[in-house]
Amino acid sequence: RILSDARSILAPSEFIKRELLDKLELPLEKIVVAPLGVDPVFDEDQAPFIEPPYILTVGSTVERRNLPVLMDAMNKLNAEARHSLVVVGRAGEAE
């Protein structure tokens, strides 16, 4: 039922896609194959778009993450040497 209600389904191979189509009778356009592995482009050196040094925090900006402590640490660190703060995640109520 969950797969039938899903907007789309990622399958790791054509084999799995065929199995899902056969066993669950799902529409062909609902299943997308995303092969396992990494594209060779990620093996190449990439120019950074954020100049180091920086501090990375991953996760949404919600109150329970105690962001004031992070900002306090960031301010103390910046007193010695400037760092950028990089936040990756959804904007939350503490944005």
C-alpha cells in the first residue's frame, strides 16, 4: 500500500525495477532506476565556493539544536581567526 501511494520509487537496478513492476503491478513511470555507485565527476578536484577556514553544521535550525552555544563558540573562535559558518539543512524556527 505504501509503495502504491508513493509519488515515485527509486530502484537500485533494472532487475529490481522489473521485480517491483511484476510483483506489485505498479505503473512503469512510477519507478526510477538510480544505479549504485558514484559518478566519476566526484573524483575530480572541485574549486571550493566557500573559502576556508569554516565550520560546518548539518541539520535544521530548530531550537533544540542549541544554536546559541554554537554561535558563542563561533564568536570565540573568530576572536582568534575569522571563520565562516556553513549551515546545511532546512530553515527552522531558530533561523
